[in-house]
Amino acid sequence: MKQSLGAKTIVLPAPVFIVGSYDEQDHPNIMTAAWGGICGSDPPCLTVSIRPARLTYENIMRRRAYTVSIPSVSQAREADYAGLCSGRDGNKFEALGLTPVRSKLVDAPYVGEFPLTVECRLRQTVELGVHTLFIGEIMDVKVEDWAMNESGVIAVEKLRPLTFSPADGAYYGLGDFVGKAFSIGKK
Amino acid sequence: MKQSLGAKTIVLPAPVFIVGSYDEQDHPNIMTAAWGGICGSDPPCLTVSIRPARLTYENIMRRRAYTVSIPSVSQAREADYAGLCSGRDGNKFEALGLTPVRSKLVDAPYVGEFPLTVECRLRQTVELGVHTLFIGEIMDVKVEDWAMNESGVIAVEKLRPLTFSPADGAYYGLGDFVGKAFSIGKK
């Protein structure tokens, strides 16, 4: 039997996106966002939704670029901190001891220490009430050597991505391998 | 040291969305989609991207509604099957022994057996190359009693949502609780 929870923003899981951008003075900034995901295969595109009051909103609008870095579970405190305060009040990279790496492909920085990074060029925006949906074209995906296996594929069990649950406002790790897609349903 | 993987559709994790819709003859259909997520808080909105060739695309365009049901890890085979074949070739609910439940709020069915369901009214579409991005306003979220705790909050460790990894084309469970959001970064 199902219970109704009302018109809430709940799906499971949501990602933990650390959105990198440059401000007007070329200072690198990050913020944490959970509203986003892949939105198209060709061109490869990624959405992230951001409120207009955020510094990141201004930054992306000006530079037409952003990165999304994905932390491991061991980096949950850094990820949470980046969502608690504004880059207008101080440099979050410095506060967290993280390294801003300048992308060679888009006009935005990414987090050197986080294992997975997606570099996006802004393609389009859609106004959706309190949030603006940014649609970015993916220019590259970068991953740390230690999070790859011998065949050059990301090893999810090594990367250990952090995830967010809007249902209880908490972070969870990714769990066990269940099966291959486009395969286990054939039986 | 980071390696470049090229312009690929990789973030971790992606969701496993079982998209419910009605066809022209009022037959219920489901398909599996991993490109989507929450895209706004007020109004609460959810995206899902679908190729125009899919039956689900036609259905949503006609009925202006869809549901997203989220399976548990124990339902991975059913979820995968719904992405392997087309509703044009047969009723996937019947093939899988799943129950189509008619939503009272939107003109679409959801999967009775899957623990979490989001009912959406189509708000807007955005053309993005091979995919069309559907933006739906969330009208309700429904969850099974057994997946709630005593205080009326979803118990993620009971619900055990299935997730998808585009990095290796595989399904994973959700893992351990890591910490509360807007909290663990304060230390």
C-alpha cells in the first residue's frame, strides 16, 4: 500500500554535483547542487539547476561554462561545506584546502582532489520558478588513475561516489554491483 | 593524475527511472530511462530525456503526463527488461507480471510493485539532438508503507533504490549512510 507524500522533490538517488565556475575577478568558486543529471546523448549534455541569487548563477551566465566534480564518500564533509556558504564570503577552495584546476576546454575550474570531473559549455537556460535549469554540453570527462581498472574503465567500487537522498536529506555511498544493464533483463 | 575519457555521458550515480505512460488505445506502458533528475524546487519539477522514436515519447506528447517509478535492487531484472524491448511489440506490464495503477492526478499509470512513484504533468519540452528533454511538474510522490520509518520519512535502507552507472553500464545498489546534509560540513 502506498502513502502520498505530496508534491515534493524526491527521487532516489540524486547526485552530488560540485559545480565549478569563475567569478568576475577570476576567483574560482564551487557550490554543491543535487538537482541535475545527464539530459542527452548526442550532443552529450548535462543539466544542473541553480537559483539566480547564487554566485554560481552569475558566474555561469558570464563565462558560459561550468564544471561538475563528483566527490568520493571520504570527501563528504568538503562537499557539504561547499553547499553551506557563499563564495561571496570567501574562497571555498582555500577554506577546504582544495586545488582549483583551470580547465583547458571550458572557462571554469574543477576540483583537483575529486575523482571525476565533467567539463561543460553552457548551451541553453530554462527558467523554472525559483531555479534556472542550465543545460551544458559535455566537452570532456576526466577521472583519476586510481579510480580506473586495468581495461581503462571507471571502477565504481574504487571511485566510491557520494550520492544524495532528498528523502531524508542525507548522503549515502554507492553500494554493491547488481548486474549489467541491457543484459540481466534478458533472462 | 586525471585521465581524459572524452566527451561522454558519464556522471555517478544516474537514476533508474521507469517511465509510465498510456498509448493511444489506453494501454499502459513503461520504459527505462537513466537521463533525468529533479530540476527545480518550486514548482517541484523532474526531467526525463527520451528519444522521439520511442513509444513513450508519443504517449507523453499526447497525454501531457508521465510517472516515474523507482525500483528496489530486487527488481533490477524487471527494470532492465523494460529498457530492452518496445511497448509496440507487447504489453511490458503483462510480460513482467507488474500491476499498472492508474494515477488519479495525471493521465499516466505507475508500477504498483515498485516502492517509489512520482506523478508528473508535462510542463515543457526542450529539443537536445537525439533526445527530447521532458520537464514535468511533480503532482505527488507516493511510497510503500514498508519503505517508511515510524516518523513518516522514507527509510532509504529499506527502500534500497536501484541506481545506474553509465561509467560501466551496470546497476548498483545504494550503500551506507554517510552523514546528514547541511550538517556534516559545519565541523
